[in-house]
Amino acid sequence: MDSWDELINFISTETDQYISDKKKSYGLKLAAEEIISNIVKVSEGKKGVMIKIKSQKVISEEGRLAFELVIADNGIYFNPEFDSLENPSPKIKISERKEGGLGLFLAKVSCDSVKYIYKDFFNIYTLSVNMDKIEEIYDKLG
């Protein structure tokens, strides 16, 4: 993929700039890299695939300030079914595991929220990590 380094550098710069918790920053980077690598793998051979990434601060459903990465692609339809991903059993040897699922599970648990929708011929993945509670921000401001 020609733009891999550019995409990863953008993700790294954005997460490092806005997320002070290094563990959360690393988890979000890990999740984003997993999503992008799946896009590349699933869309291999399809011409004209675009990947767009947007970063933003939002208010989460829990009323917390959150940092989001929205990754969209026009590649092959691929629903990771985040809601149904289960924790892989640690008792199963790596050589005996079925292919697929482990990376997406790690992406899911590395973020506070992961969502997927398919809209207007685009796969749209939203990965977010919580930052501060809104009340804590106002308290800091005085």
C-alpha cells in the first residue's frame, strides 16, 4: 500500500497530540493499524481503493470527552461485527487457532468504543478513547 506510512504517521501525530495517557494512545494506534491492515487485506486487487481518516474530539455517550478516529474506505464491504467478537481462549495454541478475529478483538479491547457502519458504498469505522469527564474539564478551568 503506497500510503501506509502517511496514514500511520497521521494517526500517530494526532493521537500523541490529543491523548496524554500513553496506554490509551498506544491502544488507539494499535486498533487503527489493525483496521487499516484489514482494509488492505480484504481489498487486495481492487483498484481505486481510498482510505480517509478524520480525527476529532467528541462527547461520548457516557458524557466524557473522547478522542475519535474515523476511518472510511471504499474497498470491499467488510463488517467486523465488533459486537459479536469474543475473547479468544488463551488455552488454544496459536498454531491451532482459526485465522482471523484476534486482531479485531484486540482493536475492540484497545478502545473505549468501536463502531462500524456501511454508508454510501463506504465502510466507516469509528474508534474512540475516553479522555476526561466534562465536569473535570470545567473544574480545571476554575
